Amino acid sequence: MNTPTLESSLAEIVGAKNILTESEDIIPYSFDGTAAIKRLPRAIVFPSDAQQISEILKLARSQTPPVPVVTRGSGTGLSGGSVPVEGALVVCLTKMNRVLELDTANLTLLAEAGAVTQEIYDAADKAGLFYPPDPGSMRVSTIGGNVAENAGGLRGLKYGVTRNYVMGMEVVLADGSVCWLGNKCVKDVAGYNLRDLFIGSEGTLGIITKVLLKLLPKPAARQTLLATYAQMDAAAATVSDIIASKIIPCTLEFLDRKTIRCVEDFAHAGLPLDAEAVLLIESDGHAAAVADEAAQIEEIARKHGATSVRRARDSAEAAQLATARRSAFSALARLRPTTILEDATVPRSELAHMVRFVEGVATRHALDIATFGHFGDGNLHPTILTDERNTDEMHRVEAAMREIFDEALRVGGTITGEHGVGLAKKKFLPAQLGDASYTLLKNIKRALDPDGLLNPGKIFD
Amino acid sequence: MQNLLKSLDYSVLQQCMHCGMCLPVCPTYAETKEERHGPRGRISLMRAIADGELEVTRAFGDEMYYCLGCLACTSACPAGVNYAELFETARAEVERRHVIKSTQRDFWRWSVVKVLFTRPRLLRLAGRGLWLWRVTGMQALTRALRLTYLLPRRLRELEPQAPRVGAKFSHQLIKPVETPSKKVARTFLSVPPSQTAVPFRRVAVLTGCVQDLAFPEINRATVDVLLANNCEVHTPPVQPCCGSLHAHNGDLESARTLARRLIDMIPPESFDAIISNAGGCGSHLRHYDHLLRDDPAYAARAVEWSRKLRDISEYLVEIDFRKPEARAVTQTVTYHESCHLCHGQKVSAQPRAVLRAIPGVELHECPEATWCCGSAGIYNITQPVTAGRLQDRKMANLRRAHAGIITTANPGCHLQIQNGLRAEKDTITEVAHPVVLLARAYAAERK
Ligand SMILES: Cc1cc2nc3c(=O)[nH]c(=O)nc-3n(C[C@H](O)[C@H](O)[C@H](O)COP(=O)(O)OP(=O)(O)OC[C@H]3O[C@@H](n4cnc5c(N)ncnc54)[C@H](O)[C@@H]3O)c2cc1C
Ligand code: SF4
Ligand code: SF4
């Protein structure tokens, strides 16, 4: 009798049509949304439930040597998290994409991890409820990927990030055991908060298969404003002043001149092409409160020299502006062949300084850098526009990135506000964590995944 | 000859930064949720070939033919990736390598694409045959006698879907040159000039192959609405195919030959605009500049041609067409966007503007108006299963609009929807081109 190959055993678990091994099938899984990183996996499997994943993990672990397993949602990650390790098995959850339950009595939603974020938003919306986290990639990314990266979004300022909405999850550990963490209780302090351990774990501690999410009532009204500036500093000052005036709008987004141009080229949203910077601001809540807040914001913007403040006429125009903002990163790809998006975040008081610093780095290293981001959160996305085939330029990119992160850390910031460490940032992590925390991180990994089966080489070596 | 994907300007491939923003709009990705069946995956395969990491294989060829070429990905892509060019180049390379072999396929390609669609007279002859077949009851007879079993399987499945060929072709309905009547000109001179297309213009109308065979009345209506807007309309009676089918199926050489013939027949210098009324043709016709850029004799004229090419609805809006006067018969109308009109030509608001201008028309939007109906050139021949699923999805969405008339501006979609209605045994709902409704409204004015 022939000994079964890994592939044939996998086919027995998930069915032959849910395993891909041909070159034409696996090449498209050799990358994610991160620029310039590419590695070929051995095979892709599409499981349909936690049980199958458990069997897959046991099988991968029983090989000599164990075959690494990389979990993948939609592959929109921007830190190389789902880029496979060479020869790895990719477990792709895009076919586990159902919304399982909408509990309007408890305001929760249960979905399979491969459900697309937008579909979760839509399901809640139909019931008059609201799922706030909205990463720019929400039409594509999966909820599992969002939880694994603790994704932020355009509404992070007022509503927080994915972590703030995860009440529970089902997760398969490296040894194949299936755990359920958390529940529908608003309060629960039984034991360590294990659920939180898996949020932002980037597929290194377990495979999330179901997510229980908290929903909010839908805000009654929304108002979107677009403020235009002739100077970057004026935009930054507006942001500080809004926060200092104890106003927390739901969205406070920033685009610089280069980004405005690329975005307008794609979205035709009527952005001012001659502006140095724009702020996209959204206020939501009760109609009266929104009207009041919008008026105050407009006044503050004008006080700081906004050349114009435009209010979206209706929800269609507001949606168009949000779409324009969401396309910022991809639209920048119009300028140069390779687009490297960074994710430095600083305390909000340091924003203006940081933006200026990035401009200085661009000049010093003769690089093209555009900046946009979630200004209200202090989360900047300096985006380096380059060409991966130009070795000399790529060295300068390397140096520039190092300077940006060093400065972010110096002023009390972080090397990533929302995209995760993955492959792209792991060399900067020790500097941020310091020895003891870095060791603690590694010990946790070792305790949960002693064989280093799950997404090895991500976050740290 | 070098691999075509390798000789492509590499930056076109590099433009894709694999962000995945195109995935939710891709109908084939929605079917399988596998990367290879989405734009990002397909581009990565093309790039792997250009980089010498992958051969042009049968599986690659199949993938390129599984792609609908609907170009929904190009509308969704913020990075501005030119998927249309990548796709045509990839298909051309697949053809050049002969990686997909099948006698049935060769028969189809040879007969449909090469022979029929490069010879307009032969195509009309075949069309006339089809028409005779239908009107003389031969169709019923062969079906009754089950003669269709003699046909190859694919052909047999298709037979009930074959277009109902019109009794007359465009050249029998349209004179080579038609001038706006004095009366027409006078009527609309009484309308305030800001609302009218008063200046005299000279335009050429392209009759298309399928449009000419199956829907000659759409061509007639196109001429009528142009006349009603003070255009002198030139419609050469025997026009070669525009080559869209060829380019779309990897035969770029034939596409170039046909483009040159059409440019010779309709010299772009002589017209204010060249009008197409079929989404698929228009999308290809607009890119003659690109197609012929390396042809020293034609490059400049092709640029002029592309500059003047307009979809009929687009042109009407551009010249600020005259709104027909009120004579309300309420009609509920919905609009299905042909992929190549909305994604290929970015003409989406204009057909709606034409419809809204018609007194009595109530436009009901249908969900997913831009989602492909499955027609996609000859996709319903090459990929009947997927095409069928897309057709079902489209019909369900159209139903949600509760409209008495479904409008669309591409003959492939038109047929696909008609066949969908027929399958549902719906004999009431009408399928029409927006300009047909506009032409009817102008005609009603004269009564
Ligand atoms: C255009 C664009 C805009 C973006 N905007 C934002 C933004 O505003 N905010 C933001 O935070 N991010 C943003 N991102 C980054 C990215 O979309 C998020 O990180 C997203 O959460 C990734 O989801 P995914 O399903 O694509 O996951 P993938 O990229 O497939 O995976 C990401 C990581 O999660 C792991 N993972 C995935 N699914 C699971 C699972 N079920 N269990 C365990 N581990 C899993 C993977 O192993 C990997 O490490 C953007 C990306 C793009 C391309
Ligand atoms: S084709 Fe465009 S939208 Fe799709 S992955 Fe590439 S860059 Fe992104
Ligand atoms: S052309 Fe249509 S089917 Fe092909 S990749 Fe683009 S969206 Fe998908």
C-alpha cells in the first residue's frame, strides 16, 4: 500500500476540490497586500469548519519535520502577515464566510472568521444596528483577519478598534484543540482575558474560526465635512484644537497634496487639487448634537485658516468622500511602481512635528513620500513611492524607514498603529518593547505553540 | 517572437500592488473565492510568466478564458491598472502558443471569429439564412424532427439561444446619407437654444455585426435620434466588423486589419463624431489609437478616430440633446449596464440621462446594475455553466426593479436578457435600447 502523501491526507479532510497545489493555483497565494514580499507555499486548503482545521493542524504537526501553517483571510494585510513561509501550508478561510447569528436582544453578531467585514456591517445595518470598525479594506478583508491584526479604521477616534467589539471567539490551537473564549456577557472577569491574547496575534497563536461581535445602535444622524488647507501645519493645529475643545468626531482623516491628487484621479469626488492638505471630518450621533458639533468643528477649522469647509449635501456625497479616503493607499500606486505603506503612530500632540519630520526624511533621502492617515488617532501612513527594482533607491527607503520609526519611538509612539508587525516590522520591534517585554512575548508563543507550527517567522524569528 | 507578456511594458504589470480592492466586484472570484479566479491572481500569473517563473500552460490558458473580460476590476482599481491591455495580451499569447487544443473549440473560433466576422457580406448571408430558417418554420421543423442532434453538442445547446434575426438589415432601413428634415430643424428652433442641439453636425454611425443582424431597429433608432438633433448621418451600408471579438479572443492581427478597413471606410477627418451604439464594440473602437500605435500609415488617423468615437448616449448628452415634449404614457423602465459600456467606456450616467429625459419614463434602479449578465462576448458559448449562473443572478436583480421595460445598450446583454425572459416564459417584459425609447418619444411628437 502506498503511504498517503500530505496532500492526499489533506484532500481526505477537506475534499479534493478544496486543496490547491498546481503552480497556477499557488502563485496567487505567494503574497498579500504588502509590497515586494513574495514566497511560494506548498499548498492551499479551504476548510469549512473548526473540526477540519483541527485535523489539518494535527496532520501538519505529525509530519517530520512539521509543516508550517499560515492562516489567510483575504490577503489584504500590509505587514506580510499572511505571506507564506516557503513550503508552508496555507489555510485560507474565505470559504467560511457566513454570518451565523444576529442577536438583536443582546446586540451581538456571530460570524465565521472568513466573513467579509462589509457583509457584517451590512447585516447589522439592516437590523438598525452598527458595527463601527471600518478598515479601509473593509469591502475585501475578513473579520478573522481584522481580529488577527486588531484592525483600526476611519472611525477609530470615537469608536475604537476591532478589539473593542470582540466579545468572544472560537479558536483552534496549534495542538488541534478547539477553544471558545468569551461570551455574550457584557461583564465577565472569570480568569485571564484569553480572548484579548488572540486579538492582534497575527495568526501566530491559533486559528480563529468564529467571532462574536458587539454591535451598537445606529447613530441617528451623520454630517461629513471637508476642510481644505494651504498649509500642513494649519491642518494639524485644527486637529489638536478640536481634541482640546473636548470634541470627539467619529472620523478625523488627513490627506496631503500628493494623496489628494491620486485619489481625485480615481474617485472624482471633487477634492481640491490645489490644496496642501485636507481634513475629512465626520460627526455622528443625535441630529441636534451632530449639527452643533459640525458647527463648532467648522468654526475651529476656519479659525486655523482653512481655505474652505465643505459640508456633504447628502449621504451619497458623504459616502463618496469616504470611498475616496479609503482608496488613498491604492491610488498612490499611480505614481511609482512600488508603494510601501508605513504605519507610524504618535501621541496626537506630536502630529505636526511628525509630519514635518517625514517631509525632512523625504528630502534628505531624495525619496518620494506621500502622507495620509487617521490624524485623530495620531496614526500616520507615510507612503514611500519607489521602485523595488532600483536597488540603490531601496537602500535609501530602508534608511528612511529606520529614521521614521526611531523618531516615532523617541516621541513616545509605536511602529505600527493597526497593520501589525508581521514580516515588515519585526526588526523594529525589540526597540519598542525592550528586553523583558520582548522575552515575555516569545514565552507566550512558546507556551501556546511549542513546535512553532503557526505562522513562524512573523512578529519575531 | 518574444513572449507577448514579456514584451509588454513591465510597468503595466507592476502597476498592480495587490491590494485586493478589485476582488469584491469580480464575478468569477465571487463564484469560487479562489485567488486565481480574481483579477489580482490573474495579474500575478501574467507577471510570473513575464518574470520567467511560469510557462504559458493549459491551465493558464483556461484561466484567461474563465475571465469574463468584464473589466469590473478596472472600475474598482484605485491604482489604475490597465487590466484590459493585460488581458488581451495574455489571451493573444495563449492563442499564439496553442496551449488550448480542442477541435470543437477550433471549429468555433475558425468559423465564428475568423470567417464570419471578417466578411460582412457572408455574415449577413448567414444571418439571412437564420432568418429564413426561422420564418419558414424550418427551426420548428428541425426541432420537431430532432435534427438538432446532428449538430455538435455545443451548437445544439445554443440553437434555441440563436438571435432572432430581423427581417431587414440596417442598410435596408437606413440610407447611406440622411439629412435632418427642414421641418425637424424648425420644430426645435422654437425651443430655447440652451436646451437644444441646434448646430449642424456631421456624424457617422457604426452598425455593428450582431446589432445589424439581430437588432437593426436599434440602428434605425440611432439614426433617428441623431437626425432629430440636427445631425447629418452617414451610415456606410456594408461595414466590416470592428474587430472587438477578435481582440477579445486573442487574435490581435485580425483586429488590426479590421480596424484599418473601418478607418478607410469612415475617414475620421470627415466627421464631427463617430457613433457606436453597442457597448462592447464601442469599448474596442475607442482604443484604435492604441491598437494601431505601431502602424506608421494609420497611427495618426487612429488617434483622430479614437478622439471622435462616442457612444450614442454619451454623444447625445454631450451635444445637449433636445428633450422630447411631454406626451405621458407612463412606462416603468430599468437599466442594465453593459460591462463594456460602464467599465470599458465609463459611460454610466448618460444612458440614464437619456431615459430620464423621456416624458412618462419612470426609471427604477435594479440592484447590482453593473454586475455582468454572463453574455461577455462568446462567454455563454465557451463557459455555459458560469454564464448561466450569472444570467440567473441578473434576472433576479432585474425582477427586483419591477419594470415593464428592461433597457440595455449592448446586443450581447440584450440577447442574454431576452433569453433569460424566454426561459422564465415571460412574454410581456420588453427589452430595449435606451435610444429606441427616445426615438419613439420623438416619433410620438409628430403624431
Ligand atoms: C487598501 C487597504 C486599506 C487598508 N486599510 C486598513 C485600515 O484602515 N486599518 C487597518 O487596520 N488595516 C488596513 N489595511 C490592512 C488589512 O486590510 C487589515 O490588516 C485586515 O485586517 C487584514 O484582513 P485579511 O482578511 O485580508 O487578512 P490577511 O491579510 O489574510 O491576514 C492578516 C493576518 O491575519 C492572520 N489571519 C487572518 N485570518 C486569520 C484567522 N481567521 N485566524 C488567525 N489568524 C488570521 C494572517 O495569518 C495574517 O497574519 C488595509 C489594507 C489595504 C490593502
Ligand atoms: S488590480 Fe488594482 S485593485 Fe486589484 S489588486 Fe491590483 S492594484 Fe489592487
Ligand atoms: S475582467 Fe471581470 S472576470 Fe475578469 S478579472 Fe476583471 S472583474 Fe474578474
